[in-house]
Amino acid sequence: MARILRERLNFGKVTSFMEVPNLIDIQKNSYEQFLQKDVPPDKRQDVGLQAAILSIFPITDYNETAAFEFLGYVMKEPKFNVRECLQKGITYSAPLKIKVRLNIYEVEGKNKRLKESREQEVYIGEIPLMTETGTFIVNGTERVIVSQLHRSPGVFFSHDKGKTHASGRILYSARVIPSRGSWLDFEFDTKDILYVRIDRRKRLPATIVLKALGYSNEELLKTFYPIETVRIKGNNFTRVVSDILVGVKAVQNIMAPHTKELIVKEGSKITKGAIKKMEASHIKEIPISKEDIIGRITLKDIVDPVTGEVILEGNEIITEEIFNKMLIARIDSLALLFIDNVHYLSSLRDTLLTDKVNVQDEALVEIYRKLRPGEPPTINAAKELFKGLFFDAKRYDLSPVGRLKINKRLGVDIPLETRVLTDKDIVEIVRYLLSLRTGKGEVDDIDHLGNRRIRGVGELLENQFRIGLVRMERTTKEKLSLTELDEAMPHDLINAKPVMAAVKEFFGTSQLSQFMDQTNPLSEITHKRRLSALGPGGLTRERAGFEVRDVHPTHYGRICPVETPEGPNIGLITSLATYARVNEFGFIEVPYRKVVDGRVTEEVEYLSAIDGEKFVIAEATSPVDKKGHLVGETVSARVGGDFRMVTPKEVQCMDVSPKQIVGVSAAMVPFLENDDANRALMGSNMQRQAVPLLSSDAPIVGTGMEYVAARDSGALVIAKRAGIVESVDASRIVVKSKEDGGGVDIYSLIKFQRSNQATCINQKPIVNVGDAVTKGGVLADGPCTDMGDLALGKNVLVAFMPWGGYNFEDAILISERLVKEDVFTSVHIEEFEMESRETKLGPEEITRDIPNVGEEALKDLDESGIIRIGAEVKPGDILAGKVTPKGETQHTPEEKLLRAIFGEKAEDVKESCLYVPPGIEGTVVDARVFSRKGTAKDGRAKSIEEEDILRLQRDLEEEIRIVKEDKFRKVRQLLADRKVLEDVKDSETKEVLCQKGKKLTEKHIERIKNEHLIGVKIADFDVKEKIGIVNNEANQYVRYLESRYDERIDRVKRGDELPPGVNKLVKVYIAMKRKLQIGDKMAGRHGNKGVVAMVLPDEDMPYLPDGTPVDIVLNPLGVPSRMNVGQILETHLGWAAKTLGIYVATPVFEGAKEGDIKDMLKKAGLPGTGQITLCDGRTGEPFKRPVTVGYMYMLKLHHLVDDKMHARSIGPYSLVTQQPLGGKAQFGGQRLGEMEVWALEAYGAAHTLQEFLTVKSDDVTGRTRMYEAIVKGDATLEPG
């Protein structure tokens, strides 16, 4: 672990037992598992891409005479690196090839033998790669694939809460959800008959599905009911003793045969004990009355033994008449169903009566009719359809998760490899549903995190691949059947276009593939850790109820209860908690420390929501003595979903940290425990909108998470290996490695790059030459970081007091110092691009020679027509000149004469330059020119190319120099104290430096020139060999560096891949400095947001007794009603820490208490109340009451007034309605709605209103007339 650069005084009571895991592992692990890029093809597991391909192969043709066999896939290296992809606007991807074998068979009668096989690598396409920071670059923009939280596959039991039927009866149902395939639903109706639905179609009696599996009526009754045997001997009727008789009334006294002890009294209920006594006394049968037999239901047909006539069919009720018939026919025993309407209901038996089918084939045909109405059913087709629905691995997949959930829920143990349904599953589901109806068992809670799982990037992409591969399989099968296979190779038969189309579509248009929120490093991290319940296969906003959005007890430590957007997505989009991780099945797990006999151990165990319910878990802040024993009689602990007090011996686990409840953003809010939840939500959301400032400033009052967030965000430059800093400048850091293998690490820093949100990404080194760096140590700060800590805002001196009404309603009053000293100034970079295309009339041209444009407008363009770097531009300036050929026009004789004299050129083109749009004013920081392959580069493109080559050359020279120096240093060490075999001479002066046979001393070695060191002949053979090895290794490394350099140079010189019809593409970047001004939105970390209402001169601001003016005046009324007291505590603690010159960390839920803050204030020599009398800067008079003053961390948010202010004069109109467009992006107008019309009517402003509703809206003729009138200087309005 690298050392933290900024020490903080930590108020945390719990010693950090466990490092916070890498925050973007959820993305990286998922994608690594999907690609298995670095795993040899034969060792790959059946997951991700491998699983998707294996589910399709082998592909056989329809006659089974040829087949494709899959042998593995290979990934080549990407063509461009991440930075080049961002610049050129292309996708960062690597070519994927699959190795297949085409087997051709010869059919002879029933046998087939292999005739020949051909192997080949087939190119599938470019597959996007994930960058180091967990993002994808698609068409030059960084995107994030958000993980989806969806219902886990498996079986779910639920009920309708009595809402379906007017009687308020609770109807139970079960649903089997596969990972792909048809859904299977079982449900009761109000008459307790069990129905089944397949894919939510019309319902069928459930027993039809069971019969389709091959069960007969009798087998079904035996499966779901206990069977009771009744014996008939003349007029004596007895029933066999068994456990089902518990609760049945005895017809007469039952006595033990030997002891004559009364076991059960007549008329009383038989108990378990009584049955045990009967078994002990060898009583096999007890009497039953005739009345108890009549009304019972038979299991099988009752047949007259003499005539063979069926007296009563199975599953029918015995009436008195039938009973008498049986007595006459001398039937000696009956098998009856045991239905007591308490433990066993008649619902399954009733369902059998309604289903009207007797044999398996009939059941299959019935199902076929329901699913394919209108098609004539055949037995075979019906069998195929039913098998394909739930029992065919190609069409139905429960996934290992689904199988695991079904096994756990139903208590069966079918191996996880069986990913289709089995007969046993269906029978057990029906059995459980029947027992639910009798009040045993319980329904599932679908919001429990044991029933919701995460689909990461890998799984989402695997599903897309599978869709593409299925399409590919179809075309491949057809080609196999239609093509002559004598000469055909695999690549002729496999068309991989559909596969890549599906992947492209996913990255480009899926709801879960999102444009990365890159405002600042924190927003990047939280975007990558986001969980969405929306998206394909998820919920929709309209359908999601309150329960899904609510915080569930199982969220503890798994999902952050605070961070979620306000508005329609609240609760549907959430964030992973700090320590949580996703297990192989996609369930979220939390780490806990194991507790044994009241002693907390060092062992960590990860528990999912299902496992976590069984344990007694103590809080992280529970007091522990030095030996690790829990202190006190009782400890507060969680069991299942509730809190209770338990003894230390009962505790089984303990939280690892108090901050494991919340996510990253919320863990960055100090005193979170003192804020109301709604404000905490706003606070953690607004930190993501903070813009990177010109100079970052770490918070005085932090939480200790700042370092972790900055480390994992990818904003910092982090050392890959330990070493010594060789050279440092603003754009690169060179580190000589100390580790084995030596070599050099060159870190190129990002300079003024535009982020997705137009904020500025810039890295600055924080190490010096000669510094030793450790692996994982910070070399350079990025945007919003300060000495390796996340720094989203600034520490400013605030006072809570009203000031002349200027801070009414959350408005903020700021001092001019914040503007003058650029405290809240941020840099924003906008990108503008222009392409020159091929037109019907000829190519467009990028040039400085533009018709009808004065020299003044061209002063900053170079000879290629592109603006120079460093030029100051304002709206309307030309960034790049371009002319477009225009069609032939008829010329007058005079024009013809002029054209003949002065040449053709000037008239045939019209200008179509790139202008600076309104609202943008700044400095050009970069311009890039991309030319089509094979076209000549212009001057500007050549100079950019030269700069790039120069940079690469410098890197190469530096690397080679360091490698050689390192080599010579090692050789000198090896030569020390060795005997030389011949004189060592200086090549130029021929002076003997060391005589033959003497030992080389340090002085000798110093005088030998580097290039002659290797040639020195010494006696020691081993050392000679070592020197040879050192030399070879160094030379080999240099050769590798040179080949890499050549490859890079080749890439720079090669033209660019541009879209069809585009010859050249110019991108110009303009940087704008945005100072803090009236109308900008600012916020603290506690949801205390406001808009700057006034910038006061320093001298007018209220000032402290020592004369220091405060920076910001906030309204005190913003605190009590909103209950975010955390900001006040932060202010007090910040004041004390600033005075003492230290930084503090107050981690969430274990931070500084009121007493700690008072002590700090006392130590700093400040008033214990945190309040002080201020003086008015305008009059010098002290204010009446002491005012709360201190240092608070304030952020400037991305809602800047410059981006919102907009005015329209002449602009575009909608084609259909001819009314002005709306919105700033379209340069639209302001809507004048119904209520605004009333206002104008109320004032009687008739002419104004007429103008608004006619010529300024959709009166086209009136518009033209108005324009003509203004041009002529006549200002009368004449509507059309």
C-alpha cells in the first residue's frame, strides 16, 4: 500500500481493520471474466464469451452431413491506444478471431464417417475493450455500462394480498423465471382449483402439465395425498394405524390388548402419543364407522371381483348406494385419499376432475392447442413443443443462479449443471403451493436482495453476443446446406456481421450504455458503481411501485441508502455500498469479521443477503477490549431485519467498518450522521456536479475517504513499479525502475483535455527528480485532486447571518476576493469540428482564401486556413476557413467579361467556415487535423505530425539512455576487484589505464569510458558470463523499444480512417475561464445549495475582530428547517483545524462528537460556542449578536449562468408550425404561453401582444413585410 501524502487527525473510533477494496472492481472483474483475454484457450472456463459461443456450436447443416466445431477464440492486440482513440474519434477495440473446424461426413446407410476436416481462424470483428479505468471508448467518447439490478432467475411464491377477488380471499401463485426461455406460472382461482399459464397465455388446469410429464391420475393422487387403507370384514370396518390419524376422533374406546390400558377414549382426538402407544401394543388396525367412509374419495377404480364391473371410478366420492353395492360385491379393502381440509385440501383432486384428459398424449395436444391456436396438432409436434419449452438446453436456461435458487427454495439437490427444469422441480413447486394454501411455508419478498441480482457488463454483453450468434447460426446453417462443400473454407460459410451488429447496437443504443458522467473524478466513480433497475429485462419507471424503490433491510452494507437521484428514478437507480462486492452468482456480498465466543477475530467472511439473515451481527462501533473481546453485558446486534440486544457470546459476526452502510459519495460527507436523510441525499448527489477548479484545495474537514476515491478514480498518475524519478516536466515523468527486469517507465500526463462534460482534465506532477517512489504511489495530481486527496471545492471562511436581505431564500453573498484571486475559477473546454466533404460539384476545401471576408477576420488563421493555437476568440470569429463549390449560375455579359479578365475561381465557391457560436469566448488550446488515408497532408497536419514524432523520439532517446546507464552501472559493479587479462588502454590517448594481471580498482573503472567497458577482458569466467547476460538483456530491451517506436511512428504517419465522403476533419478546442459570478450555483456537502446573489467588495464584507473579512455570508434560516446540522459542526471544526494548521478526518458514523469539537476550539484559542462578534464592513459597527463563523468546504456546481443565459434575435423556425424553436441548443425563443397572454391583456398592451402572437410567432408573410419595413427605416407593423 502506497503511503498517504496528507496526514489527517482522525476522529474515527474504529481502527480501520480492512482496506476499502478497489472501487471499480465491479466493472473490471465482470469484463475480465467475460473476455478471459489472458487465459489460454484450452483453460478457459465456460462463462462469458466462451459460454456464448459454446451454446451455439457445433453448428450442423439440416442433413447432418457437415458440422462446424469450435476450437477456441483468440484476441489480437488493439490497433490504437486509448489516447489515440479519444483523439481520432474511433472505438478502442481488439480483433476477435474464432478457430473452427469444418467436418464433412459421408453417409452410408445409417452410418456416417468423417470424410475430411478443415481448420481455419475466422475473423468475427472488433470487440470493444475496457480501459484501465473501467470505461469503454466508442466512437471517441467514453461510455460506461451500468450494472443492472434485476429479479434473479428461480422460483417465486407470492399472493395477491386479497385484491383480485371481491371476497378478499388470498390467492397464492408460483412463478418460475428462467434466465432465458418461457415463464411458467401456477395459480389458484377462487374455487381452489390450480391452474398453470405458460408465457402468460390462457390458463390450463395445472394437472395437464403434470400429465404431459407422464404422470397418471393415480400417480398424481399418490404423490400429493396420503393414502389410507380401510378393511371390510362383513359388517366390521377398520382403518390401518398410521401417522395421518393424528387429530381424528376415535369411534370407540381403544384398549391395549394385553394390559387392557385405555389408550384413547371414545369421541376424543387421537394424539401422536396415542399412535406411539398403539404401535408399541402392536395394534395394527382400529375401528371406523360407516358414516366416516361415506363421503370419502377413492384412489383407484373399485372393481367387482366376480363380474369385473367397475363399481366406482378412481377420484370419485363414495355414496351410501355405492357403499351398499361394495358390501354386496364383498370388496375387502379400499384405498382412500386422506383429505382433512386442514393439512390436505381437495384442490388438486378437484383440478383433476376439471382437466378432462386421461393420457399423456392428450395432455400434450391440449397444451399445443393453447400455445398454437389454429394449427392442426400432431403428437410429434406437440411433444417437440413441450420438450422445447422447459427441457431443451438450447431454448431454456435457468442459469446456475436459477438452479441454485430452485434447489434452495424447494429443498432438492439437483446438480448446478442441470440448467433446465426437471419433473421433480415441477412436482415440488405444486406441492409447496398446496402447502402454502394450507398455511404452511411463506411467500417470497421480491425486494429482498437474495431475490435480486446484478448483471454486470460481462453478462449483459454475453447476452448480446448470444443474440448475434443465434442470427449467425441461422445463416451459417443455410449456407452449409446450399453450398458445394468440396472447396469451401470456414470463412466462406460464416458471416459474422450479425454478431458485431448486435454488439455495436448494445454499446451505441442500449439504455444501460451511458455517456460517462465525467464532471469530476467522483462522478466517474459513482457512475461506474451505479446499479439500475431499468433497462431491457428490468422495470419501467411507470410500472415501478413504492416497494421496489424503498430501502430494504437487506440493503445494509450492500446498497447505499442515501445516494439515489431525486425525481422519477428515485430508488430505481442506486449505488453499490463502499465495501460490497458481487459474487459469482451476481448477488451482493458484504465482508464481516468473524466473532468466536465473544472474541472478535481477524478473519473476514463475505456474506450474501440470504446467508446474512442467519447470523447475529454486531455493529462495527461495539466496544472491544485490547484482546478483542466484546465489552459489556449486552451488545446491540442485527438479526435478520431487526435490531436487538444480545449477549457477547451470541454474536457470530461484526461489521468491518461503520462506513460500510453507505456508498462512496455519501462516505465523503463529514458529519453525515447529523444530517437529515433528504439533505444527505442532495449533498452526496451535488458533489458529483462540482466542477474542477483552477487550483484544487483538499477539504480541511474530510472523512478519510478522499484518498481512496482519488486513488481509484483514474484521475491520479500512479506508479506501476517502485523506482527513482529520473526527470520531471509538466507533460511527462520518467521513472527508472528498481524492480527486477529494470527498465524505464514513462508516464505521459494529460494536458488540458476536454472531458465529456466540457470540464478540463489536466495533470500536474507532485514528485521531484531523485524522489524514490513506491508501487502504487502518487506521481501526479489530476483534476479535483490535491496531494493525492480528492478536492472538489475550496475551504472558505463563512458566516451565518442575514445581510440586507441579499441572502434571502438560500441566496449566497460572496466576497470579491473569491473572484479577484480566482478561488472559484474553472476552465471549460469546448470542441468544435468541421469536415470537408466530397460534393457533387467537387470537393470542399479548407483554405485561408475565402471570398468576401476581410483580412481582419483572417488575422489568426495560418496558411492552411486553421486558427493558430493561443488565439483569443469571441462569438462570430472564424476557427477554420472552408469553401464549398456552388452550382453554375447564369452570368450577364458584363460578368462574363470580368470573369474572362480576372479568372474563374472567385465566383464558383461559397464560404462555409466554422464560426465560434454565441456565448463562447476563450483561447484556442489545440487544433487537430485528420486527413483521409492516401490524401496529401496540408502544412498544419504536417506540423502536428512533426510534433508527435519529436515527442516519441524524445521518449525513445530517454528510455535508451536510462537503459544503457543502468547497464554500465551494473557492469562497473561486476568489474570491481577483478584481474585483467591484458592492458586496458584509453582509446584516444592510448594511455594504459590498468596493467595486465592487476586488479581493477574503483579509480581504474571510473576512467574507463562506457563504450569500452564491455570489451575489458577479465580472468573470472562467471563474471564474464554475467556481464554478457547484462549486455544482452539491455540490448534486447533497446531493440524492443526501437521496434515499438517504429510502430508508433508508422501510426502517426499513416492517414486516418474517416467516414465515407469525408476528406479532412478539423477539430478546434477552445478553453474558457469561468469566474464565479452572480447566478452561479454553489453548494456545501450537506445539501445546502444556493445561488450567488451578490458580489461584495472585500471592505464591505463583515469582518472578524482581527480584521479578516469573511468570504461568504450564508442565511442562518437555511439550517433549522432542513435539519442538516452537519454543516454547522463542519464550520466549527474547520475553524479550529484551520487555526491549528492541521487537516482532520471525521469518518461517517464514528466522527467527532460535540465534545471533541469544543476541545479543538479551546485548543485553538477560539470561543467554545463557535460564535464571535463580527463588525459591519460598511459602518465598522459591531453586529448585535455573536455570529457563527468558521471554515466550510464549498463547491461550485456545473449549473453555471454562462451556460444557461441565452437571447435570440433572428433564429430558426420549426418547419411544420413555422413557430420559433425552443431551447438554447437550437438557438430558440422564449415560449409565450396562455398565462403570459393573460398578463399582457391585463395591462392592455394590445400592440405588443399583436406583435408577439403574429410576426414573432408563425405569421410568415407578416415576418417578411416587417423585415422589409425595418430595412426601409419604416417601423409600422402590418400583420399578414
